[in-house]
Amino acid sequence: MNHLDKFINKVTCGECLSPMPKFKQRQKDALILALLSALNAKEDWCGERQLQKAVYLLQDSAGVPLEIEFISYKHHQHSFDLQDRITAFRADELLRVRVKYPFGPIFVVTQSGYRLMERWPQTINTYEYSINSIVKKMQQGEVCQNSITS
């Protein structure tokens, strides 16, 4: 590998110029579940649209390298890849859906989901500030729908 290839293969994060980590799929899953858990702890509910918005912000605004592709869909950013991951989470029993009046269906992390998160504590701790910042913005209503459409 020549110097140009090494330079091209080195992805840097903003101003810090340190290499962005290449996560395994389960590390990414643990981060998404940690975000869901934090949203539920602060807002006491999180449905698919809220999770889609939060993951978009975590990746786009906070720069967490989840490598999830989003598109502008109707009036918000949407990821069919994330929708597939959510289905896989349900199949793997990492999260479950329950109905909460008046919100409708919400996602709840299961014990299996928490066990997965426990396998990647360093990854979650590295991005804990970013996760909490996104949750705080969503909780305070600082994120409106128009601010995430492009």
C-alpha cells in the first residue's frame, strides 16, 4: 500500500484528526440500544420516529460513525437500513414493543439488549456525552422537524 492509499484509507474526525473507529455491527447495535435506553430514561417513551430522528442526529450532528444511510422521506430523515436493524433487534429479542397510552407503540430495551450493551462498555462510554446531548436536545424540544430535513 503506497502513501496515497494510506492517506485515502485514513478517515479523520473533524478537528481532532484521529482515525474514526471502524465498528463491528454489534458495537453499532449497542450504541443504538444505549441511545434508546437513554431516551426512555429521560422521556419515558420512544417510538420508531423518535428513534430514527435520534439516530440521525447522533450520526450526523454528533459524528458517531454508525454508517447508516438516511434519505429525506416525506417530512423527515428516514433510514430503511435502521428500520431493518430495528426489525432484527425485535427478532433477536434485544428490544420489544409495548403500547403506552396516549403515545402508541414504543420501544423498550430488553435484558438481552442490556447484556449486549454490557459487552461494549468502552464504546458506549466514548460516545456517552454525544448520546446524552442528543437526548437533552430532543427532551427540550430544540430539535424541530424542519431542522433535520435536507
